[in-house]
Amino acid sequence: MDLGTAPLFDLPAPLGGVVVEPVAPEAERVVVTRSQELLASIRERRTVIADQEIAVLREIAEWALEHVVDDEADAATLTERGLDTGLPLAGPGAPLISDFAVMELNALLGRSLDSGRNYVGQVVELSHRLPQLWQRTLDGQVPVWKALRVADLTRSLCEDAAAYVDRQLAISAQGCTWPQVDRLVEEALVRYDPAAAEERRRQAQEHRHVNTGLDAVGFDGTANVSATLDAADALDLENAISRRAKLLGQLGDEDNLDVRRSKALGEMAREDLMLDLQVVDPETGEISRTVPGRRTELVLHLNPDEMTVGRFGNTRTPISPEQIKDWLGLPGTTVLVRPVVDLAGHQPVDSYEIPDRHRRQVTERDHHCVFPHCTVSTGSTIRPGRCDLDHLESHADGGVTCPCNLAPLCRGHHRMKTAGRAAYRMLHPGTYTWTLDSGTYLVDPTGTHPLTGTSPPDH
């Protein structure tokens, strides 16, 4: 054999020698770009995050079992559209969890009362009523967020229906779209609980509503209106808006059709507010009383020394001064100037009842429940809030009825404080410290700041 022309892999390795690995030519070397390095790092970090999410999920499920209660009066319940539904956090067959324990966990997680209840309910629902999906989630085969959202949909199902959904999603959860999951849940309800399906159909009519969007008004002064109507009512509304929008165009309004439709709805509302409504006795047919029309009150704040931005008091949002000028120019507008409220003022009274001026001062100072991370609103001129005004020092123990001794608490956190499961004090108006089993918190106009194991904020 001609060794000079033999292939390399046909040559025997030299005994006792060093094997020299062939070096790839420069053109064949793999060059790793910075983008590839970053993608690899992102992949590794996402893996770590997913593992940590699963660990937190597992620990919250175990934590919930440490706070099981037998009495439904002590159990946490879900809220919907700001109202307590009275329904347990998870569906039938799942354990009841202490409401006070959930509130304390919320402070640690940085969640509001409603959000925390919903989250814990999803974990309990997933771990107790969807065992196959739960195991796939712990194994990392289904993302935590997706499993929790499925659990959110199955809470209203009976045990057999929830088990049916669990079996169907055991092998397909990862690839299912949300419309498919919705249809599966609806199928399970009809298949295993037809009476509940019919009741849900009837309740759909009771869930009709109109949301004027005033809680999300921005600097531009517009509100996004949404509604769920009976189909016949929706057709009437569509015809009325279309007719009036067309008329506005014929009268010379040069705005586009969408803008004219929005103007038409506003004109219909203002005309209704000017009507005196007559209440007729259903038995005699006679007019029993008359409800006078009223005009809408806009609360506007404008500093003459700072004309770049104003404030819309009805929604507690910034508003354009130009928009304020447009509103003040509407026909029939009356301007009433009121003095500015001193948010740090002290005007104590002897009675337990809270005067309106005190209530206004406190709600202007604190716009939501002052429990750590809670976002339940104290209300505004357009929508009542869901908070009580609490005497920090009990009136029965000598505490005065004064803004310096009053703070807004939602019903749930008010009960928690009254039960002695939490304590707080006011450092100065609008700033509070809370002491819970999970730690100490500072709540001020900038938000909630955990003080346990951390340095307090500079301010």
C-alpha cells in the first residue's frame, strides 16, 4: 500500500504516541454571533423562570392546605365586577381557604384583594379538580399561565364536568386555542349539568350592562363605552344613532361618520336628562309623581399659574385645558367656583358619624383602600366606591372623628383589621405603616413598600 496516498482513517494509531486531532479549516469553523449568544442566554433564563414558577405554584398549593377552614363564613370568596359572588375560590369538591390567610398572602405577592383571591382559587382549582393537567404543569409540559387560565374557566363546573375537561386536555392542552377550550368547557357543562347550562342561559340576560368607560378617561377627554344589550334593544340603538348621525351630516357637520355617531349618542343623552319623567300608577293610570330632569356636573380643576394640564375630578385623571374650554363652551353651561380642599386640615367632631366634608377630604387624599397593594377604589362623583372609612383609633377607645384618624379600607381588609389580624398607623396624612405576620409595609401615595428585610424609601 502506498502510505502517501492512503486515507487517514485507514492508518493505525501509533502505539504509545499522541493522537493529534485534525484542525478544521478556517472556512469550516462555526462562528457564534452575539445574537446567538443572547438567544442561548434567554433560553437558559426562561428555563430557570419556568422552574421557579412551577416551584411557586407547588408551594402555594401546599400553603393553601395549611389554611383550610370548615366554616363557609371564614372562607375566601370570589368577586365579580367589584361585587362578592359568595362563591368559593374553587369549584365543588375543593377545600375552602381562609379569607384572612389569602389577604396576608396578597400583601406578600403584591396583589390586590380581588386579584389575590382569584389567583389562589386558580391554584386550588388546578391542584384539586384538574389532577392530570396539574401533573403535566408540574412536569413542565404545560405553561403555568395557561393551566391557571383553564382552571379559571372550570371553577363553575360540577365535579364530573371538570373531570371531563381534565381528561380531554390531558394530552392536548399545549396546542389548544382558547376558543377550543371555551367550547370544551361549554360542552362539559351541557353534557354533565344541563340544568346549570339552562340557568346560565337565563342569567346571560341578567348580565346585560353598560360601561361608560369613565374610569379610564385620559388626557384627551374621551371615554370608551362598551355594553351588552338585548339584541332588539341593540337594533333600536343602532337605528337611532344612525339616523341622528346622518342628520348631523345633512346639517353641515363635516366630521366623519364615526365622530358624528359618537356626537349623536351624546346629544341623545343630554336631551333625555332635560326631560321631566312622569311616573304612572299601574292600577289607576294616573300620574303619581314627576322625576325632574337634571344636568350632569363636571368637576374640573385648573391652576391659573399652570395652564398646561388640568384635572378631571369626576374621574381623577389629567385633562387637557383645551378640552375644558370646549366643555365650558357648551350651551347652557353654568360655572361654579369652589374653594380647594385642604387635604391636611383638622376639623374633629364629637360624633361617630362621619360628616360629608370629612369623607370628601379623606377620599380626595386616599383614592383607594390603604391596605398593602389593595386597589379597591374609594369612589368618585360618577361611581360610588367600595371602601369604608375606618377610625384608626377606635371611637369607643377615645379616637376622634377627624381626617387625621380616618382611612379608607375595603370591606375585606376592614374585617381583617377589626379581627386583629392586621394593625396599622398613620405616619402623616396619606402615609401608613402596616404590621402583618408576613412583614411590615409602608403605604404612601407612591405605592406599597415592603420594609421587612429592606431599607425604607428615602422619601
